[in-house]
Amino acid sequence: MAELLFPLLRIVRLRMETDGEGVTSLIAGAGCPLSCKWCLNAPILQQPPTPVSAWELFERVKIDDLYFRATGGGVTFGGGESLLHAPFLKVFREVCGDVWRIYAETSLHVSRALVETAAEVTDGFIIDIKDMNPDIYRRYTGGDARLVRDNLCYLLDTVGAARLRVRVPLIPSFNTQTDCNESERLLRQMGVTRIERFSYIRRES
């Protein structure tokens, strides 16, 4: 079997309480199933990736091992869509062991099989839900909100609400505060307890 490689775009070190507990390194990878109108990571995703093995990635991030251990932190896989690389996350867990925490930033717009694989090896999910309204979601992302909702229900049932952090953004020209309030209401009704509200800032070109 060929060795799994991760399409590395960049590593951002020493992030504090931003992408998980404690000090983390954000590992950005290529690939995304959505076509968001204002992709916040578009400049990064347009860069050529560097394929790395789990051991090679471990060697790059272990420089901050002391910070990870001291603060209960670790690494956060983002992108792009981190769960496209769920099998790699499983291999990386085998390499780094259980001392570091592993988080995944995700839209959950992936197959259930990938979510199941990631749930086995990650300590937490940071979920960019966009909007719970299917029409708003499709207009902004081109994707299917039902897939996201179904995967979120699965995670609530299997890993529990405490391991999920769900982000609800106000997206100018696509949703309103009322829409965000409704998304939050629906999420709490589903059992989500950790919700982050914020606003996208559109920078004119």
C-alpha cells in the first residue's frame, strides 16, 4: 500500500486558544469540496502544496512539543477541508501518540466515512457551519446543508457536544443577524453547547 501523504500548504505555530485548547500549531492542507463566495483561505489554497508523510510532518511540528505538553495543546488540521485527509490524520495519530491533542477544522461537508475515521482519532472538531438555512448555505457555498446537519448529528451522538465547537458567521449579503439567531437556535435544539458568533469582514479588492 502506498504511503499516505498530506498536501501541506503551511504551518502556523504557537497559536493560543484559537484552534483548540492550549498552544497549537495550525496545519493547513489543500483541497475543499465547497465553493464559498468569499473564501477566507483562498490565497493559501491557491499555493502549491508540499506532500509530506506523517513522520515528516511530525518532525516539522515537534519543535513545539514542550508547549503542547505544558498547555494540553497539540495540532489543528485545517485548510481547505481537513477531513478530506481523515485517513492521514489516523496515521499521524499513530506517529505522535496520545500526548498531543489533535483537532480538525471542518465544514463537515464530506462523506460519513471520513467523519467516522476522524472521530476515532481527534480530540475535538471546530465546525464552520456557515448557516443552517439550506437556501442560504447553497447560495454561499454551493453545497448541501443536509449533509452537514447529518454529520453534525452523528458527531453529537458519538463524541458528544463537549468536543464540538461550532462557528456561526454573519456573512454580509448572504445572511442577517436574524438568520444567525435562527441557526444558533436550531443548533442548540440539536444539542450543540459551544457556539461562536462572529462577522466576516469583506475586504474590497
